[in-house]
Amino acid sequence: MEDNITKNDVPGRSLNFIEEIIEEDIRTGKNESRVHTRFPPEPNGYLHIGHAKSICLNFGLGKKYNGKTNLRFDDTNPVKEDVEYVDSIKEDVRWLGFDWEDREFYASDYFEQLYEFALILIRKGKAYICDMSPEEISDTRGTPTRPGKESPFRNRSVEENLDLFARMRAGEFPDGARVLRAKIDMTSPNMHMRDPIIYRIIHTSHHRTGDKWCIYPMYDFAHGQSDSIEKITHSICTLEFEVHRPFYDWLIQEIGIYAPRQIEFARLNLSYTVMSKRKLLELVQNKYVSGWDDPRMPTICGLRRRGYTPESIRNFADTIGVAKRDNVIDINLLEFCIREDLNKKALRVMGVLNPLKIVLDNYPDDLVEQMEAVNNPEDPAAGIRQVPFSKELYIEQEDFMENPESKFFRLAPGREVRLRSAYIIKCESVVKDPDNGRITEVHCTYDPETKSGMPQSNRKVKGTLHWVSLRHAVKAEIRVYDRLFIVENPDNAEEGKTYKDYLNPDSLQVTTGYIEPSVAHAEAGRKFQFERLGYFSVDYDSTAENLVFNCVVTLRDRRPKENAK
Ligand code: ATP
Ligand code: MG
């Protein structure tokens, strides 16, 4: 499928539906033709690839239309939020290549203003203090087909509501004792219009406002008003907020403030993973993964650690475009994007992950030749390097067969192959372990006339293998990853199961690899193509004594077709 993926980020591609709306607004002079977007995370977890989509979209539109994009933390729930998350979010947005300049905002900066907005509603008789317990409120909301029941506190006087609200703020009541509710319509077919809660009591310190507040606005009350305060022109959010929009509009109108335009698009879902912050948190807390940045996680820090580049993720976001309907994007597309990027950038090296010892019987015992190898055929500026060659080498086990199948063109008894950037060799005999019959060594001869790059070296053979000089190879820990889940949609669990029942027990495999010495001092984050295998990135755990590589992605998807989808 890889070759069929068409890109829509090419100049002249047709506009997506959000761009169409924005261009129409610019044309008609709405908001003085300003474009101002924002990315509004709640700092209650690390960002994932779905957020990356939203970041690329919002910052991308800001850039494209010469506008601005704010970073705003929707920090309305002190119980679940933390500065750790704020810091990680900033790091991730920056790493993706976007800049909010001096526009770093927090809903908590607006708490006083939001409180004033609530007072406006109370004074207009559009909000009331309700003393029902959270359970009672939820029990009287009704269902989409059955109207809710009005609260017995619904018709409190404005004076009493003002008094109680002030006393809520002053800390007179315990958590859950009272809430402020909008007074809209308990019979509305839209459940979000049935007197939704807009303020609640939480006696918990907030990571920014400390103990200044013990009442906190609900997300739905803070979000739209924050957009309004920031004069956001296009509030882009995911589809599940479409049903909240009438409530947002109602609030803006009743309070009488600037109205941004909300536009919903389909959230990104990716196959073979989960994207809900709650589930990702659970994977971390219950140690199913090593942390938020485990390279199997769909988090931005996990992808970064795995070896993904910002360009590949931006490119992925562009390629999938914006949809109006929920869908699941094939994870192969993400892998396609990183292969494409690293193909241009990663230096080629040779490394053997599953070694088979080769002895060149006619090669001088102590000779070491430096073979010239091209660093990146896609990038002439990357130059060449020297790779040491000697009598004893490793090749991959898979590149040798004692009794070759008909389509096998690699090394086999009596056959010749080329060792990349070196010589043509011929297999003469094998040595086996007498106990178990396993091949321990393959003896070959090399043809000195076939040194790579020499004029007489043009003799053709069918197979070219990567190799590494046994004596010079650096040992490295290689972490190879598979999908985190064994099914395409782990959220869609069978009766009696949860997404955790679909975790892939073999999603991490650690092996020892033997890599050419040029990688010996590579620092964390450096990426290479191990020729014929895949792309590998130096892990943060790597040290001079113990090199550690993450497999970013194999060169081709090696899974059998039915699993590879
Ligand atoms: P929560 O359930 O905690 O609200 P969330 O994933 O919606 O989780 P937010 O921090 O509220 O997290 O998200 C910030 C922004 O990222 C929102 O505008 C949201 O619409 C967008 N976003 C979140 N998940 C996705 C996704 N999978 N695809 C596209 N955009 C997303
Ligand atoms: Mg959200």
C-alpha cells in the first residue's frame, strides 16, 4: 500500500473544509480578517500523536494565514493536573517545531474573570446554586429520550444565589455540597442543555493558583469563555464537542461577549494502539510500559525516544488531512512517513543482529583493510567512511542456507555473494556443533580481484550481504518493538474484556547486535540505517560502555500480510 499513499501537502492541493471556512471569513472581512487559533491541552497527561495532529493543524493554520496561535492550558481540574504535564506539553510542542511566542496562557489566569461571568448569569436569573448531591443531579438529568426533572433549588432568588455563590468561594462548604448550574432547559433533547453544572467546590491546591480558589469552573464553562477572552477567531476542536456547541453559544450570548467560531473535525485514531489519556496513564501506572516515553507508546515523547523525527510527524499530520467523520488511520502510514524521512537523513552503517561467523580461509590472518562505504546514497554530501574488514566476519543467520530454497539467492554451499563495499566470497564448507548439529562457522574464500570500487570489480553476483568484522564490531543492546496491541482496535473490547487483554506480550524484544565501529560514540537520538534491516536510534539509556539502540522501523513491513494491515 505504501506506494499508493498520496500526499495532500503539495502546493496547489485543494483546501480542506476548515481552510475553506477560514478563507471565506477572510474574504468577508469577519474579525477584520484576522486568523487566531489556539492549542488548548488540559495538563493531565502527556501529549500523544492525536494531539500532534491538533497542534499541526492549529499552528499550521496560524502560519498559513499569517495569523497567531496560542498555547493555552485548560487547567480547570486541580485534582488531575500537574506542572510535570505542563512542562512536558511545552517541550513536545516546541520539539514538533512550533512557537507560541509570548502567548502562553492558562485558563486559571482567567479564574477571576470567569467568576465575574458567572455572576452575570446569576444576576440575569440564568444560573442558580443547586444543593443536590452529584448523584441526585445525575439521576434527575433524564435520558436523551426522557426529559430531566427540574431541581427543587432552580427557582432560588438572585440574592440567595449571589450570597451562596460568594460563600462557596469563601470556602464555607465542603466538596460536593453545592454547585452552580446554568438555568437552561431540563427537557432539551440535548443533554448538555439540561442545566449543566458550571462551578463546583474542590478544596484542592491548584498547581498555579495554590489555595486561592476552592471553587473551580467546569471545563465547559472555562473553555469557550477562554477562547472568547483571547479573541480566538476559529476554535478548532474534535467532533465530540459538536453537541457541546449549543451550550457554548448560549453562554457567550447570555454573558454578552465576543463569539469565536467553533469548528469540529474528527479526532485521529490510530490502529493497534489506544489514545485516551486515561488508558495511557493506566499503562504507565500499572507498569505495562516503562513510562510515558516508552518507545511503544503513541505519546510524542515515546515516538521521539523511539526515533521519530518532528518532520515525519508533521508530514503524517498533513498527509492524513482533516476529516469530518471518525475513522481509524493505519499505523503503517505513520511508519511510511518516518521511513521516508530517515531515508533522506540517516547515515547507513552495517550491523548484524543475528550473527553467523564467516571465516575467509584465503584471507591473511592479520590483515585489516579499510573498505570505503557510502554514508547515504540519497545524500552525496554525507560522504564516505571506512569500514574495517578482516578474516573473521559476521553475517546474518538468515543470509545463509545449507540447503537453499529455489528463490534463495544469498549464501549457500558452493555459491557466491558480494559483501557490500568489500569482496565477492564463495562458500566452501560449514562447521557444525557435534552435539546439536547447528552450524557454528561457515568457511569461505574471497576473490581478491573483486574489491568494491576497483575497476575489475564489476563481476555480478545475485546477492549482496551486509557484514561486520568480528574483531572490530561494537556490541550493542538492540531493542526491537512490535505493536503494543495485537488487535487493530483495542478500545473495541469483547464482552468481559478490556483493552488490556489485547496487549501484545511480545511487543519488546531485546537482542545483542554487532555493529561497525563508526557508531561507537554516537550520542542519544542519533539515527542510522542498519543496511538491509531498518532504522535505529540511539536510546537515552545508551552509554559508552553499553550502546543501546531502538529499532525505529524496519525497512519494509516484515509482518505477514494479514497482520501487517
Ligand atoms: P481528555 O479526555 O483528557 O479531555 P483529550 O485527549 O481531549 O483528553 P485535551 O488536553 O483536552 O485532551 O486535548 C487538547 C486538544 O487536543 C483538544 O483540542 C483536543 O480536541 C485535541 N485532541 C485530543 N485528542 C485528539 C485526537 N485523537 N485527534 C485530534 N485532536 C485531538
Ligand atoms: Mg479534552
